[in-house]
Amino acid sequence: MTHFDLAGISFILFAAAAAGFLTCGSLVRMLMFLELMLNAANLALVALGPGAVSQGYAVMLFAIAAAEAGVGLALILSLASAFRTLDPGNIKELKG
């Protein structure tokens, strides 16, 4: 499997995740598709990047993805407790 095969797989994975993000109806699913898009970008970075530098960036992006997942889940939990729903169409007003 060549670098270009891995890049093609990552681009297909990113496109499928983007389509799922735009068509799903739950905030938790949207966060899952967002994580999948970030991992597809990591795969493309490692497949097309030059050696150790791209792998170092990928490790940093994994740490950022973990932090983003924690913050995203905290926001989803606070929205769910305030609005009693996880459907993004039902969350109309976000006032402080």
C-alpha cells in the first residue's frame, strides 16, 4: 500500500464523515463525525508528510482531539441539561 493509497482512503473517510456530520440529527453524533474527520486529517498528514515531522504533528493533533472531545462532551451535557434535548434543531436561543 503506497502513500497515495493511504491518502485516498483518508480523503474518502473525511468525505464520508463530513456527509454524516451535515446529515445527522444528534449533537453526540455530530461530535463523533467531527472526531472522525480529525482522524482522517491525521492519516493524510502522516501519509503525505515527510517522516518524523508529520508524525510529531499527528501526535500533537491526537492530544488536541482528546481535549476537544472532553470540551465538546461537557458542552453537550450542559446543553442537554438546559434544553432537555440533543436535537440541534430544537436548540433555538443561546443566551447567557
